[in-house]
Amino acid sequence: MKVQSIMTRDVEACTADTNLADAAMIMWRNDCGIVPVVEEPDRRVVGVITDRDICMAVATKSRHASEICVGEVMTGKVFACAVTDDVKGVLRTMAERKVRRLPVIGKEGSLVGMLSLNDVVLHTQLHAKGAAALTAADVLDAYHSICEHLQTA
């Protein structure tokens, strides 16, 4: 099964100059916890901002969300996937990188969608009775790896 068959399309993004209050409103409107950060006009993905990033920035910077730019707190190291990637392979990437959501990029890094564990779980549940290309065990294994705490020396 390919990413394009289950990804979320028409993803709203922000730029590094967007303030955290506006980024939070994007999350509210779209019922999500992550927003891709893009460069215009080609929508090339340069980072992501999560609801946790926003919360921690407001708590630690002693400034209002409207006074903090996404670029100050976004995660710039982006793990992504392509529309033609196999979902099982993407689940392995999520497990290895300990992320629950990945931007889906097209040619030259442009944003074309998002793939989340929610997308994968909903697809697995809907197709669990048939000969699913993606099993509940595949999803659970990936989620288990994502949730493991890192061991410190």
C-alpha cells in the first residue's frame, strides 16, 4: 500500500515568520497537532511545528504566543516521505525516528500532504476484515517503538 492512498491531502502550512498564535489556530481549524513549515512560493518543507513546541515555547520564553515566530522554535530537521513510498516502510521510519507524523513531499521537497499514525490506524481498522496489506500488528509494532523512552547512559 502506498502513502498516497491514505495520506491527508490539502494540508494547511505556515512559514517561519508565522507567529505561534496563528500556527495554533491552524491546528485548531484542522484538528491536528502539527503544521508543516514551508518556504513560499514552492511550499518546500523546511521544518515542522507541533502543539508541544508551542506550549513549551510560551512556557519558557515569557512572551505571548503572538510575539514568538515559528522559526524560533520549529524543528528544522524534517523526516518526510513521498507519495510513492510503501506504508510499511514509512512505519519503520516513524519507529526509528520516533515520530507520529510525517510531511509527504513531492518533487524538490514541496509539500503535498501529511501522513500520521491516525491515518494509518483508521485505514487499518477499516480494512481489518479483509486481506489487509497493513495489519494491526504492523501499526502496533511501530507505535511501540515510537513510544519507547530513550535509554540514557
